[in-house]
Amino acid sequence: YNPTPYKFFPDPKIAPFIPAEFVKKNRELLLAKANILREFGLEAAFWCYEPNFIPEPFFEKYPHLRGPWVDHPRRGNRPAFAPCIDLKETQEMYTGMVAELLKNVPEIHIFFFKTNDAGSGICWSDWQYTGPNGPVHCKNHSMGERVASLMNSFKTGAAKAGKEISIYLTGSMFSDEE
């Protein structure tokens, strides 16, 4: 459900807010699948929703990282927020998580990700379920700058792991203007 690198190799800031047993089970399953890939000489892709919502206690500790409200208000019990990808600190978290993921599963060569749906979102996107929203400090950035920041964070993480990756936005929800 809503795959994201932090559910396998969370950044140290995020890790205290994700159940350790949940991460352990996810990681064990991922590494078992990686062993099958290695056995047959196959490569892999990682599919995720990004930037993905993070539990509210994370934002209580790091309020400056709060990005857009991303849940569907008629389907959720409480608001959920994704981190603001415009911030260097968030970009560094993604870089580290992707690097760790690729160090452990070097067979991954492709990242597919979907945004602005199902608990993921980029600040000020026209198609957030709650409408365009996010912190004031990044309101005037273009959607192109935001998407490039996210993709560059993934690519920088890959480079830290000594890899190159291809990245594809799949089913992302952007308006024609964006």
C-alpha cells in the first residue's frame, strides 16, 4: 500500500515514526525478491508514490518539512501531509533513502512513480484532492522545478550508490498548465 523508499530504508529522521517491524518485514520481502533476481540475472524496477505522506508525529517534530495536504478529505479520517520537496533537507532525505535502497538492491535500474494521488503529492499542484496547497515559502516555484527536484534527488541517490537509473512518472496527475 503506497510503496515508498521509507517503507524499506527510512531516513533516520523518518525511521522513529514508522513501525520497525513493518519496515523489517518489507525489507525482508524486498531482499528475498532481490535474491531471486540475482539467481536468474534479472534487473528490476521500483514503483512508488512520491512524495508520499508521512505520519503526523514526524511533522510535529519537523514542522518546517510539512508540504501539501494529500489525502482525499471524503475518504480519510484525518489529514495526511507529504514533505515539501522544494526543501534541501527533504531532497537529502530522498537521496539517502534511494542510495540505501540501491546499495541493497543494485538490480533496480528503473523508478516508476506516481504523484498527486493516493496519499502523494507535490506542493501547489492543481490536482491535489484538497486543491492546490502547500507552504507559502515555495508557492511561486514552477511545477517543473518541483518535479526536477524530486527526480534529481532520486538520481543523486543512485549516483551515491554508484548507479544510474531511469525515472518515469506514471499516471501522475498534473493539469495541462503544469
